[in-house]
Amino acid sequence: PYLTRSFIGGGGSPWSGNIADYARLYAQTQGWEATPQYRNATSNDGETGAWATVGSGRQSTVANSTISWNVTSQSFGLDTGVTGVLEWSVDGGAYTQINLAAGSGKTIQYVATFGSPTVGAHTVTVRVVSGTVLINRFLAI
């Protein structure tokens, strides 16, 4: 049960609705593989550096500012703006960099799996590298 790009539609239009609309279903029963969740960026579990509220999102232009979420899941996505460069880390591990301007025009710019087939408790940390980074929602399954 991974949140994957193929289950996130929208093309260039804004992502909307409940993450459940985009989650994978078991083919035989049409039941959810896992309980999908989304949280507005203003409902995060910790921040460092400088962040400003933009609607229900959080935005920063200050390098090394971080924002984090504690979740029980095995994959996540970020509903973001389309500028800036960020890095993400799971459970204090190595950071992976993402250039949001290189996205496909979808507002959900990035989806990652934790590399484990089992759902577990994780902390996902996002760090600003450069530019204006806007995070609207954090998605997990």
C-alpha cells in the first residue's frame, strides 16, 4: 500500500478532495489497503527556522528551515507550490533533494516510500534548500 504518482490525478490542475480518493484499492474488495491521511501544513509536528502561514499551508524562504510530521505509514507525498528546492528525510536519515520547479505541473510534487513493506511510526522532516518553498499538505498512507 504505497501512495504512488499513478494514483494522483489532476495534471496541471490543483489537487483537491480527500486523499482517500487517490489511495489504492484492493481489486477484489475495493477496500483501502491502508488508512490514508492528509494534514494541512499548519498542522505539523514541529518547525525550526522561519515559516509563514499561507492559507492552510506553510511557506519559507530561509535555508535550513525545517518542518516535520510524525505519522504511522510507509509512504508520503507533499502537496506543494511549484518553486524552490527542498530536501526530505525519514527518521533522521540522509536527505533527498527535490527541485519543485522540475515537477510535472501537478501540485503534488513528490511521493516517496520508506523502503519497508510494513507500516510503521516515522518522522518525516522537510528542509528548505533555496527559493520559496510552500507546503500545503502532507499526505501519507
